Amino acid sequence: MAHTLSFLAFTLVFILFASSPPAIIAEPAQYSVQSYGAKPDGTTDSTKAFLAAWDQVCGSTAPASLYVPSGKFSLGKVTFQGPCKNSAIVVTIDGTLVAPSDYSSIGDEKNWLMFEHVDGVTVSGGILDGQGTDLWSCKASDKSCPEGATSIEFSNSNNIEINGLASQDSQKFHIVINGCQNVKVQNVRVSAPGDSPNTDGIHVESSTGVTILNSKIGTGDDCVSVGPGTTNLWVENVACGPGHGISIGSLGKELEEDGVQNVTVKTTTFTGTENGVRIKAWGRPSNGFARNILFQHAVMTNVQNPILIDQNYCPGDKNCPNQESGVKISDVTYQDIHGSSATEVAVKLDCSTTYPCTGIELEDVKLTYNNRPAEASCTNAAGTVSDFAEASSCL
């Protein structure tokens, strides 16, 4: 009898449990910028409305979403300031954010849109229009002009994702990751004319654990630039062109400077770019370094300098003529680099006399110039070569 009652009790509990409705997971609260006065007309200044919506999202103790609907929203300088009370914020952009048409209004600001001291923020979708054309014209005329603002920067932030964002015609850099940890950038589109000045696509510095995936970048400077203090960077499936290539550096501008290490750049294409994969360092004393670098599976199409190490970088021959770079470059591997060079010398390793490049590996590098093997030039560089098709191996 006791066993029968136990079985019946068990059966009743099972039926009640199985018939109970599933737990309802609440959707994150959504705060639309239009609810705070933003106008999608492309002319009304919506800066205050965006900041008001951000205050609500950042102040929420539960996951929250800031929503930008379709349309064009004119914004001045905006700082999305943290720390916030939650670490699950999604900024969903269905529209276009437009910088002021008068470049002087933000031209002296370091950045246009800034996320600072935030944790767990995702920016999804949207278009950023930096309206940089007039500023570029000013710079080309040799007039006195503002430096220009980066379109969007994440500073001193952790666990960040940028997905599906498009950035066009930034005044200066498009996207900057500075002093951050654990950042994922994917499905990004960057566009600016090939002659637009200092419009780097994605710039990373003083950051750890940054991943850049599945993106297309065409601009007037480096498609991806890697500054001092960057470690554990992964770049994969990026198409670059026009632009100056994917560059580590410039390094060694300062005497005391953090180094760059553990960088992988793989499955990339370069079309009509000034450089392919490049490491550049100022030709002057520094304690900086670049080590444990892998460039793998790259296709070059009419690239001026497909593989380049330049340790004599000295723009305008100012502050560094007749000096040697102190940056130590070591353990750099070039693997499966194929395609065409726009110049006769496709591989140029121009290293420091004081601190020669060491541990350079060239493996399966096949680059042509006018349908014949291109040349290679090495100065103060040591390493190994295998399956290297250039007319003269120089290591």
C-alpha cells in the first residue's frame, strides 16, 4: 500500500511538472531614442535625445536595449559614459547617424561617438556617416584645419561586440578600440575614398583579445592598424582595398612604449592597395617590440608593397633622420602569400642596423610582377625560407 501511494504521489508530481507552462524569460527593456525627442529627418540635432535614452539604458539594473529606428539622425559629439548598472546592453541601429555638416563643430574633438568605461555592450547594425569630405578638402588646400574626429571609439571597455555596422566618410579614423579587453568586430563595412587622409578603417591599441572577422574595408589609410600595447589580436576574412593595407605600427614613436605580440592575420585579400601586410617602426630609439606575428593565406592583386617591414619610418624626415629604430622585431611568419605586385620588389624587409629582425619565416610565398617572379630585398633580416618563388631569396 505504501509503495502504491508513493507511486501515485510521484505520478501526480510528474504530471503537474510536465503540464506547467515554461518559464517566461523577460525581454530586455527597450528605450527608443524617438521617445526622448530624436527626429529622423537628418537635420534636427538629436544629441540630447540619444544621451537621455542612454541614461535610462545605462542606469537599468536589468539588461536593456537602446533602439535607433530607421531614418537619419543628426548628432553632435556624444559620449556614452559608463560604468553602467548592467553588463548586457544592446544598441540596435536600423537607421543612419549623421555627423554635423560643419566639420568644425566636432573637428577638434578626439571622437564623434564615444563609449567609455562600459562592459557588455553590443552595437548592432546601422550606418555612421562622418561627412568628412569638406574637412579632407580643407586639409588638401594647406589651410589651417581641425585634426578631425574618429567616428566611433570604445575606450577602457570590456566584452564589446560590433556587428553589422557600416561606417562611411569619417573625418579621421572610422573605428577605434583603445584600452579594451575581449572585443569582437564582425560583418563591418568601411568606405571612404582612397585619397581621404588618415581615415584608418579599424585601429586597435593598448587592447587584449580583439577579434576582427568577415569585414570589407576600403579607405584612404590602413584598413586595419595595430598600435602599441596590442596583444592577442585575431584578424580573419578581411577584404582590403583601396587603402594602405593591414599595418602593425607605426611603432617606436615614443622612447618608452608597450610592444605588440601574438597577432594573427589570415584569409585576407588586398586589391590595389599601397601595401599588403606591413610592419612599420619609427627610425629612432625606443624600447618597443613586435613579436609572434603570423600573416597567413593572403591574396594580393596589384599591390605596391605586398610584404613590407619598414624600420626607417620618418614622415617628412622630421625628428628622426640618421637614427636607428630601437623596436625589436622577431618571430614573424609569412605563410601562403600569393598574387601580384605592382612593383618589381614584392618583398622588402628593411630592418634596423642596431636591432636586426630575427626569426623571419617565408613559407609558400609566390608573388609576381608583370607575370614573372617578383624580387625580394632584405636588409638586416635573418630567418628561414621554404617554397619561395621570388627570383632572389634574401634571408
